[in-house]
Amino acid sequence: MTNEQFPDNFLWGAATSAFQVEGGNQEDGKGLSVADIRSYPKRHQQLDTTVSVDHYHHWREDVQLMKELGLKSYRFSINWSRIFPNGDEVEPNQAGLRFYHHLIDELVAANIEPMVTMTHFDQPYGLVKKYGGWVDRRSIADFVKYAKWLLKEFSPQVRYWLTINEQAVMVLATDMLGIDDHLDEHTRYQMAYQANYHMWLAQAEVYKLCHDEYPNCMIGPAVSYITTLPASRKSYDMLAAKELEDFYSFAQMDVAIHGVIPKYFENELANLNIEISTQPGDEQVLQEGRANYLGVNWYCTTIVEARRDADPNGFIFRRINRVIDPDLLYTEWGWNFDPVGLRYGLRQLNDRYPNIPIAITECGWSEREELIEGKVHDPQRISYLHDHIHQMWLAIQDGVNVFSFNPWSFIDLLSNGDGMEKRYGLVFVDRTNFDEKNQKRYKKDSFYYYQKVLQTNSLQPN
Ligand code: BGP
């Protein structure tokens, strides 16, 4: 037995996102989102968002499973186009609101604290058709209107809010913003970084609104934090790792926490010959609207070396090579198992933003899995959970203010990149990419492991 006890009110959770679990993608007035449209061309190779794992019809049973697991919190997202089907309506879709009221009521009745993401890759496609989505400044007002409704409807029960999930991921995979893949790279990045700027302004407005009107709520971004390590102790490799980490992860956090766009970020945009169109007063908006906690999606470390032959004024992604560490285990999809990286990363966050409250909003291990006689044995996921919870515990002893841990994912769901082949869940869903089967839920071995951690509020041997 270990004695790694967690603070009394520690929020043990688990995470999902709407387009990846819900299905019902055109039910009860829901409009299509960028995530839906983006899933359709891949239909021949993996399932799309039409059914996903059908949480839209299984939500009651799913909450029962959360209760049995002993969750203290549940991180999920609201599907923006269920609430505003085209994005530009004045009044929200009542059926959409009703679905989330039912879900949240059920969670609260089960003593599970909802932690809600306002948008997880799913801007209404109507806004893309109308004016290009986030690329256009009008998107700020449409997001703020949506966020206002969410806060008004749900804030009495929802205290923890996350604005936008993994903005940096969408900006690099430009089709996630609805930007046409056929455009040349420079045009796509020009549009994507303009969209990035609008997302910063939109979030700042929502942070301010939330602090002014709902002072009991906590609100922040959900940032993809790729702790980036140098392949060697040579200064150029260390600088390359730092520059990538700053540009990709810390820029997002610096803007949310400090309310200022960092110079290193502007320099990278200059390397790309990108010019951002701004308006007077924007700086003040960023300054006045700041997050009061950080949602951090953490999976693994990235190891890089400097490309010393590269143009020093080229874009950061052209100045580095990713390196594989032969001593680390990797998933089939190339994500490493490096738990000490989590502690190191958390320490870096605390150095940069002293005592900022941190929720680990995603953290998980993917595998291909099958049901064998009603069971799924997933020892690697158990050891991933064990080792990461251990490192998180050490980070808390180091003085890092982590208050919540949400493994990705509560249940098997549609992987953003790889359909149903790549599973992360504590709960197995009996379906494959092309065979919906009965979608029956089965508890994996990792479910029982995590349940013990939650029951004892302490690390358990694996
Ligand atoms: C994060 C996303 C999640 C989830 C996860 C795993 O980037 O916030 O939505 O998909 O990564 O990624 P994938 O599904 O591609 O394995």
C-alpha cells in the first residue's frame, strides 16, 4: 500500500467531448458543426459523428456508470450547434438546452461536479458558410452570445467552465477551422492565425463577463500542453525545444493568464509573413479578460532537435525535427509514455504562473482493444494511470496547485484522428467503425483500478 493521499476536495474526474461521444448529430434541431462536416469525408475509413457512441441516447446509463466509478467531476463539452444550430440565431434551440439540463441535473444528483467546455472543435458550420467562421471578426460576437446563454442557463449548477478546447491544435490543422484544404499553405496560416486572434479576443470577453456576473465560477482555456524536451543538452537543441513549447503551448496560456500577446509569438508570425488585422481597444479587451485557472490537456512529451541547416527566420516547425527516444514506450500512433514529463511540465507551469489552479483536463493512453468474454484487459492503461497519478501527486508535494484530474476518456469514443480503432476509455463500447452493434457498455480493468483510487483518494498499486 502506498500512502500517497490527495487533498480532501480533489476533483477526480474523467473527460469526453460532444462530437466524439454524442451522436444524434441532426436530432432535436441540432445543426451541423465543423467537426461533423470534417468527419464526413473520412466515412470510408472510419465512423463519422452521426452516431459516435450514442451518448445522446445513453446518457442516463452513462451517468450511472460515472456514479459507480465514483467520479467527483465530469468534463464534457456542450455541442455549440445544438444550442445555436446555425450559430447566428438570436434565440437558442430549446431542445438543445433541455438535453444539457437533463444531463447536468443527473450529474448533480449523483454528486458529480460538471466541468463544461463551451466549444470542443465544433463551431456551427453555418458560421463558416456565412462568413468563414473564426477567421472573421463577427465570430467573436457569436461566441460571446453563445457563452452568455450557457452561463445564464447553467451557471447555478456549473462552477467550472472551459472556453475553447485546444485552440493551437485547430490553428495548425486548419481544416478544423473550416478552412479549405486546397488553399496554399501561406493563405491557410494567414487565415488560421487571424482566427486564433479572434478566439483570444472572444475568450477574453467571456472571461470578463464570467468574473463580473458569475463571480463564483472558475473559467479558463483548455490548452494542449506538449511538454517539449531537447534531444540533447546542446544549447541550440534546448532553444529549439523552448521555442516550440513557447509558440505552441505557452502563447495560449500567456494570453489567457497575462492578457498580453507575447513578443516571441509575434516574431514567429513575422517569420511566416503573417499580418494580423487588429482594432483599437483590442489590447484592453485582452488585458481585462483573464482566466482564473488553467485546463491542461497532457498526454506525453515531445522531443526535438534543432535543424541547424534551417533558415533561422523560418517558421518554428521548419526549424526542428521530432526525435524518438528508444528508451520510451510509444503507442501505435506515436505518443510516448513519459510520466516524469508530467511532473516536469506541471513544475514549469507553476514557475510561470505561480500558484495558478490547474485542472488536468485530459490525460490518457490509447490502444486497439477487443472484448473477450465480456472483459477488456488494459494493463498498459492502468500503468499509465498509476504512473501519471503518482507524478501528479509528487507535483502537488512540490507545491503545484493541481485540483482536478480528468483522464481521457471516460468512455470509448470517436478518436479525433483515428475513429474507433484508437480507444482511450475506462468503459468499452461494443461497436466498431462500421458495425454499430448494440453499443453495450463494459467496464474495463482500468475502470476498477481508477475506482479504487477514487474510493481511497490515494494512489493504488497497479
Ligand atoms: C486532444 C483532443 C481530444 C482527443 C485527444 C486524443 O487533442 O482534445 O478531443 O481527441 O486529443 O486525440 P486523438 O483522438 O486524435 O487520439
